[in-house]
Amino acid sequence: MSSEARLALAQPSRQAAVPYVRAALRAALTPQIETTRATGLVFLPGAMTRLILAGTAPLQAVLVQAVVMFLVLAATATTTAVIALGLIRRLFTPDHRLVYLPTRADH
């Protein structure tokens, strides 16, 4: 069901946009989740390898790499959520109507 249909059924704009926000989050996070999951199983990331070669204990090197991967994942999730929420505010009026965005053909 489209946003227009959801708005016509008296859903608030945030609720009408939920499927699109969910799809955007899934599209943005899936590659990063797959990379995080594969790290250490398929390849040794550069930071972890450098730490091991520098003489750091392997467990500490793995923990540093895990923290870095989860920080990147958290940054991706936070950025996507902030952008999605900002777009909801930009694309809907306070009274829950879609904002008309002119196209090049309109000029």
C-alpha cells in the first residue's frame, strides 16, 4: 500500500512512511551486517593483522577489530535513521499531507 493510500486511510505521516523507512534501513544496513558477520571468518582485516604483527596479543587485536566493525555498523544505522526521520519531516506537512516536490518537467 502506498503512502498516499495510507494517508487517505487517516494514518499519521510517520506511520504511513514506516514501510519505506524500514526498506531504507534494510537496504543500508544489510551490506554492513554481512561484512561484520564475515569479518574474521573469511579474511583477516588490516587493523587486526597489523596489531598482531606489531606484537599485540591476538585476543586484544580481535577485540579492537570487533569494536571498530560495530562502531562502523552503529554509525551506518544512526546516519540512516537520522536521514530517514529528516526526510519524513521534509516530505510531509504538519497536517500529514505529502509535500509536492517539483520535477524538471515542471520548470
